[in-house]
Amino acid sequence: MIRNLIFDWGGVILTLDKEKCLNAFDVVAGVPNFSEYLTPYLQKGFFAAYENGDIDDAEFCRCVRKLSVKENVTDDDVKNALYQFLEEIPQYKVNMLLTLKEKYNLYVLSNNNNICWERSAQMFEKICGKSVDEVFDYCFLSFRLNRMKPGREIYEEVIRRGGLVPQESLFIDDAPANIEAAEKLGFKTLYYNINKNLEEELLNYLDKENG
């Protein structure tokens, strides 16, 4: 019996726009090669350090300025470029979460950073009318835990902090490596193809699993 639903954030709940973000870093922040750091599922270099919580917002912005071909790039320029990664949170997904909350414990497990998390949490509250902390039982975020998917340690932290039984917990993610890592620890998993309807995919799985 599935009792806990653990959602990845970007790509699963939040729609991302990588190309718009890369263009913004080129035009606004003066970093034409930001694609070397922003990858589909796991960031690299100083961006990875940022998402792992090893550096703070100010240091991240300083790292971007070091790469920039423009002068006088501000922290706000960097933040605004990063905001372009965050496209939307579809209304149907919010409605789905509110319905699921009546029956399941809900969690977020995300490789994330402070700038994107704060902005996307604001987006969520605006469309939902409730904060992420009101809807989810706990948000496991890489930059707060100093651990990242697909590393084993972050899944172990979910089990420990949440008091979860992996066999009673379904993890939904759009990255195959993250799914594989969760399965090794006994989690039920659902690989989400971002081109499909999340609600249909999830409800079909739960109907089969829980009868």
C-alpha cells in the first residue's frame, strides 16, 4: 500500500525552460557558455556546488560575474537570468496535489538552489493559495541537506527524517538515474515523461498499485 508520495520539483511539478534560461545568461548576465554548468538533470562546477549548498547566493553571483563578458553585472541580473529557468506550475498539478493530500503524505525531493526555490515557492503559493509547507509534509532540498540526487545519502536522509518505509513510498522523477538510485533503496518509483499528463500517469499507477 502506497502511503507516501515523493515528488521531484523541477520537471515534475514545475515546468522548466532551459533554453530561455541559457539565453538570459548570455544576454543579461554576459555568460554565453552557461550550458557547460546548466545540464538537464545534474548541474556542474560552481552551479553544482550551489545546489549542494556549498556556496551561498552571493558567491554564486560572484562566480557568474567572473565568467561574464559584460561589466557591471549585478546580483539581480544573475537572479533574473536564473528565474527564466522557471516556466510555470500548471494549475492541474496544483489541483491534483490538493486532492492527493487528502489521502497521502506528500513530499518534495529536489536538487535545487535558494534563488530558484524561493521564486518557485512564491509561484506555487500564488496559484495554489497555500504555501508549499502547507501542502507538503516536508521538502527535502539539496541545498539545505548538502546532498544531491542520485547520491544514496539524500534518499537515506528522506527515510530518516521522514520516518518513511520505502516500500510504502512512491518516488516520482523525470531523471532515470534518480529513479534507479531510489529503487536500490526499496522505493516504489514512477518515471515521469515530461511530455505526458502527470495526473493521468500517477493515478493510473496508484490504481494498479493500491487496487
